Amino acid sequence: MLSFSLRHCFADLVFALLLMSPSALAQTTAFTYQGKLQDSGNPANGNYDFQFTLFDAVTLGNQQGSPLQRLNVSVANGIFTVQLDFTATVFAGADRFMEIGVRPAGGGAFTVLTPRLQILSAPYAIKSAGAASADTLSVTCVSCVTDAQINGLSGSKISGTIPVASVPAGSANYIQNGTGQQASSNFNISGTGTASTLNATTQYNLGGSRVLSNAGNSNLFIGVNAGAANTGPFNTFVGANAGQTNTTGSGNAFFGFNAGKQNSSSNNSFFGSSAGQNNSTGVGNSFFGLDAGFANTDGSFNAFFGTNAGNTNTSSDNSFFGSGAGQNNTSGGSNSFFGKSAANTNTVGSNITVIGANANVGANNLSFATAIGAGAIVNGNSTLVLGRNVDTVQVPGNLTVLGTLTANIPRRKYYMTSATPQGNAVLTACVSGYHMASLAEIFNMSVLDYATDLVATGDAHTLPDSGSGPPFSSLAFIRVGVTGTNNAVPGNANCISGGSPWSTNSAAVNGTAVAIKPTWTDSPTNISPWDATVRPCSNNVAPIAHVWCVQN
């Protein structure tokens, strides 16, 4: 079993401080400890591990700081030397006792040596840098420390409140508390600041560029270079370069990058990136949308709504609504374009109204032209176009035309069958797309065209005799609107025998047949220009009747 004892080189524990001449080395908190170790009653030789721990009492007590271990320390004839540094914080002026543990180098538990050794005054030279007597100055110390005796003082060592009266007023080196403006003072801080109210006299900057200002009278400018040159009142510019060159222009509202950048006039409203960018002297304009009214310079009282609406316009009194509406208009004025790309080919035409997506003008220089409906195109001056040429225009109510109405009404076709059917076979004698005609349907030949194409197929009976008229003198059955049984009178006979019209092929029952007259004469028995008669429904007695057919 190992047993250790320790003898110090002085009566109690005395440390040789590593203190040099003040002119050579600065004082540190480390000190040297030398002792004599006996192992089983004999001076120890070899290598040993040591552990040094500080306490505030000779027994028990509270540990001060962290233990220090010095491992593999060489011991010769019992003598060893180590350097220890518990730092100055553990030497605040109260008693300190050092406990030492030892073991053979390399392992095992430390054997604690008793008693603990009191650290005497020599090590407390560490405290000389700030002796306890100087921790606080006596209240009687008045002018005992002068400015000349203080070379410097770390700000981190200052605590407590500095009386306001002790702070020199009017210095530009620090920000002072007060309600008045501090002249010739700047501050530059990093981090995050919080304030209930910030009051800037001229502007707010970000990254060295002005982003918020109200220069002039009743103005508000938000964005880099927004309203940079402004002197006019009642303007609101929001966005980088918005209203950048405006000087005396007033009552403007510009929102968006480069919106109204070149403006120098008044009462304009531009919303959208580059909206009204080149407007200079134009007044009373409203441009809404990317590049809306982009090239307008001196045109006034225009209203453009939509991306690129009125993009190249330089004229006045135009209203363009829709993306690309009036996009290429230059000097044309007093135009109204509504719809995507409406009238986007017009350049110099004026007094034009175009309503509908892709509705357009057929030339770029028309006047008093109107196109209404998606895709509608007007090609002439003083012309109104409703819809496309494939559209149907309906007027649910009354249509009053004060001038001349010119219409291109499609003509229906009609023909006389080559076949001579009997009875109810007449109802199916017409080709597809046609039906058995009534006298009212074929009476006015001026609105009909004979179906000559069906002559070639053999469905129609001969060619017309002249112009667009039917073959004359040939008889053909027609429908009449009579449901009675008066089968002897033309216009009444309808091949009815106790059933529906054209329900019988009886020779005793008649149907009405008509033929165009060879001469244009009239008599009480004729329906001009038609000769009317009755023919047996059996249609087997000369003259044999054909069937009049009219296009559906």
C-alpha cells in the first residue's frame, strides 16, 4: 500500500511568484509551487500525477474555481515544481486553502493529502493590479484622482447612470436626448432599431438611395428616384423612377417602375410598369397597365386600360380598353376601342368606334367607322358593321331606318320535279333540303333562283325558260292551306278524302296545280303571273302534273 507525505520548501505554503521587474514583464495570474514528496517515508523519485483544488475553508467549505491537474510530473529526491493558474477571479480577498491529490503517473485514484494548505499573502500579489482598498474610493476623495492620472478607461467597466449635467451639450460625437434638432450630427448603427415614432425632415434612405420623401407641398414619393426632381404640389409617385423628372407638374398619381418618368405636366394618372413613361406635356391622361400609353408625349385627355393599350399613341381624346387595344394608334384622335387587341391596326384614323375582342379596321386611316362584335371588321368611312360576315344579326324589336338600307339577302332556290307522282307521293317528291312549295312561297320569283344544278342530276324538269323563271305552261302541284273537301276550286283542292291533305290518289279527288303563264295577262280565273287549275290526284290524265319544290 502506497502512502504519501508532502513537505514544502517553506514553513507553510509559500509560492514563488513569477514576478519579474515591472519594466520587463507584465504581471500575470500564474504562480510557481514547489514541494517535496515522500513515498512510503522515502523521498519520491519518478513521475507522478498531481491535482490541485481550491476551497474557502481548511475542511469542507466550497470549492473555488476548477481543479487543476498536472500530469506526469518529474520528481527527483522528492523535489517537484509545477506552475498553477487559478485566475484572478478566485482571489477576491477571502481566505483560500489548496487541497492536493497525488498518484503514480498514468492511472488510479488520487490520494488526497491533508491538511489543506492555506495560501498566504505572497500569491495575493495577483491582486495588486486592483487592490481591495481601491475597489471603492472614499467619499472624502475629492480631486484625489485627476485627469492626468487616468490614461484610459474601458467603456465596459462603466455602470450606473451618468448625470445629464455631466454630459457636454452640443457635441457631434453622440446622439443626445431632446425634442430639438441636434445640429451637425450623424449616426451610423448596425443591427435592429425600434422606435415609437421616427421624424425625418426630408427623406428616408435605403442603401444610400432615397426611398421615401414628401418634398414639395402635399407630395408623397416612395421608391428609388421617385419624384427626384419634383417641386410641384399634390403628387403621389410610387415605384423606382416614377415621376423622376417631374418638376412643376401637379396633381399627378404615378404607380409602377418608370411610370410617368418623363412627365412635366399635370393631372395625369399612370398605373403600371412604364405606363405613360414618355408623357411630357400631355394632361388629363389615365393610363392603367404595363406600357399603357408608353409613347404618349403631348396627347391629352386619353384613357387607356390594359397591357400595351395605346402603347404608341401621341394624340388626344382617345379611350382604349383591353390588352393591346389601340396599340399602334399614333396621331388618330377621338377614337373608342374596347376589347383585346381592338383596332390594333389603326394608326392615324380618327372618330372610330371598335367594340369587341379582335374587332378591327380594314385600313389604318378611316374616319367615322364603327365595328361592333368580336372579330368584326369595318372597311369604309362613315360605315357601321355589326358582327362578321358569317354572323346572324337579329333585331328583337322594331328597326327604324331613316336613310337607305342596303341588304344582301340570300336567295332561296326552287324547281319543278321531273317526276309526276300521285296522291301523297307528292309530299316526298322533293330532294333533300327542299319541300313541296305553297303558292305563297313561289309567288314572288324575284327572290328565288331556279335550281339549275338539279337539272343536271335529272331531278328538275327542264331549264328555266328565261332569266331565273321556271318553265312556263308546265303544271305542277302546290300545297294550299285548306283542309276542307272543296276539290273543284283552284286554291282549295288539296287531295283530301276524309283525311289529311294529299292523303289520296283517287281520280275523283283533285289537287291544285299551277303553271307560269306564257303571256303576262290577267283574267278573273288566273292568279297572275300563274295559271291555276285542278288536276286529279291520280295524276294519270293529261296534262300530267309535276311538283313545285322550294328550298328549306
